[in-house]
Amino acid sequence: MAAEHLKCKECGAQYALEALYVCERCFGPLEVVYGRPSPADVGEVRRRIQGGPQNIWRYADFLPLAGGPPGPANRRASRTGLPAGCTPLIRADRLARRLGLGEVWVKNDAANPTHSFKDRVVSVAAARARELGYEVLACASTGNLANAVAAQAAALGMESYVFIPADLEEQKVLATGVYGPRLIAVRGSYDEVNRLCTELSGDREWAFVNINLRPYYAEGSKTLSFEIAEQLGWELPDRCVVPVASGSLFTKVAQGFEEWLDLGLVGGQIPRMNGAQAQGCAPIASAFADGQSICRPVRPQTIAKSLAIGDPADGPYALDVARATGGGVDAVSDEEIRAGIALLAETTGIFTETAGGVTAAVLAKLAERGDIGESERVVLFITGDGLKTLDAVRGTFTTTEIEPQAAAFDAAVGAPVGV
């Protein structure tokens, strides 16, 4: 499935595979269009996937690189330094029992090189940037993307500029600065950071991964769908619970499932797609609840800063996906987010950042409402590591301090059972 051109999602206008992201006719967003292999090629596609590397490039047939997957075996392709993907899909029976559900799986994308799913999208964007001749990577970020861009640029020997809100969590700032980017803290919200970067992208020959390379960058999220289907034995889940910020991840996960269904690599239907937002930044959830087709921008006020995009670029498309699949978009409070982090940690041993607390809390809400059937196979998306947002769990547990004596322990905790 070679990438053929870019197409406007609104008016259908076509463009060459260049560093473009918005339609000149109607200002709609652009996306990559691929050629479709013949039915006879489907078996060969599956064999190539199964024989591919243990990273996202095993799905190169579905990614927008002109030269094929990066790496030593392909000298025409741009090489990437940090292979992403092939992260664990873990059956979470204790979590399922706690919530009264039948079958729950956790896709733990915190296992990527910089501990978030952003390594996937940046790998694709960086490879395409090299093909297009760029020497500088840049981004506007709420944190995880900053980590991924700085690390990937360091691995590739590229210069990088990373723009973040000035109030970003310290852990994410430290985990970006260590790679040596030019780190720019902007006094404003993420939406203001993004507007600044959009302006800068117009007169600088830089590859802003989530702006002028956004059509290619977004394609990397599809690899989550491909991995899940492959890890489930070439089957699809019944429902996915996915964190939602701009809406890109949510829509591309659905697109990934749809591409494999259309090709015949898997059977069934697209899973019900449930989006998860924080109440302090829930423009898509609010629009869904109100039956609207557009999202009213909001000013974020939530501990889930990686989801704090008040004016989501793909909001209308996320609404379409949620409604078309019989899913939805829900929002949870900061208190519920903290409870979601604890729920996941206590039942699976996975420590997630606040975005994962949002998805876990929304899963709990869906279970409590009775929205999930007993026989449903549900996949919960965890997109970042809890070490990135330590402040969210500060003060949520107690530590018992004692003298180094057994009697002190017994006095504080009590005698062991059976003694």
C-alpha cells in the first residue's frame, strides 16, 4: 500500500506528498491516501508483517514513507534511531473482576523508548522529514511529544526545537532537556504554544512534526491498532477506551482497524470507540453530550496536562468516530483521575501518567453505567508512564515510619497472622 498523495478531508482536493497540512482551497486538514493492493497480495502482506522487525516498521506497508521502512536493510530509506512499538498487550483479569467486566486488556504504550505512544508518531514523522531533506525537528507539546522529538533528534543527529507551556510538569521538562534540544517555554496554554509554532513554521525550514508534517505524523498512531489485532491472534477487540486530546490518536486508531478490515487481514467490525477526557478540558466530551458536531474551545484546567488541548484540531472527526461505532466520549474529574491511576496500579501493576488515569476512570464509569456487555473484549489504552506526572499521586498514600526494631514494627503494624 504505497502512499500516493495527500487529500483534504473536507473537499477532497489532492496534493503531492510534501510538507503540507492544510488545504489551500477550504483550509481543511490533509491526510495520506494509499494505493490498495490486489486481493491476491493480502497473504503476502501478512507474511511481510509477520517476518518484519519487532517495531512499528513491520507495518511499513501502511505507513507513508517513499523509500520503505528505515534501517540498514534499506539504503534508500531514512534511518530512525529509536525503534518504537511492539509494546505489551496485557490481560488484566484483576482489573476486570474489580469492575465486574468479562475481558479487559491493557495496551501499555509506556513501554516505548521515551515512555509514551508519541515515539510512534515521531518515528514516522522523523523518517519522512529526512526523506524531505529537513535537518531540524520541532514541535509544540504538552510534554510527551517533547520527550519523543528531543530523543529522536538526538538519535538521528538532528537539531531540535521544542516548544512547551511554561507550567509543564517538571518531570517532563527534565526528560526533554536531557537530550539537548533548544527548549522554549512559552507563557501560555498549549493552544497558544501551537499557534506560535504554526506561525513559525511558515518562514522556517523546520520539520514541525505535529504541524507541517502532521499528515505523516498522525499515521504512526495506526500502528497501535495493527499491534493489538496481531497480538489478539488477528482478531479485533469489541471496544477500545482511548485518551483524547486533539482527537488524532482516537481517529487514527479507528482508521487502523478499518484499513485491515477493508483489506481482509482481519474480520468483524470496527470496535466501539470510547474517548476519555478530563472534565477540566473536555471540549469533545461536551460536544458529544450535547449532540453537537463541532467543539467549542475551552481553557484547560486539569491535572491531565498531556490531554489539555482546549481547541482540538480533530475534534469533529473524533465525534464522528464515536457516534459511527456506537461508542462515546466521557469526561472525569481530577479526583477520578487520581483514583483511576490507583485502580490501574493496584490491579495490574502498571503505573500510568494522568492520561492513563483518565482512561481507567472512564472505563470504570462505563462499567458502572452498564455500558459494557459481559462478553465484550475491551482494550484500555495506556499512553504514558506514571513517572512523568509524579505530582498527581503525591499525598495519595501514607508511609509508616518506625525505629529499626521488630517491636516497633509490631507496635505500628501489628503482629503477623498466625503468631
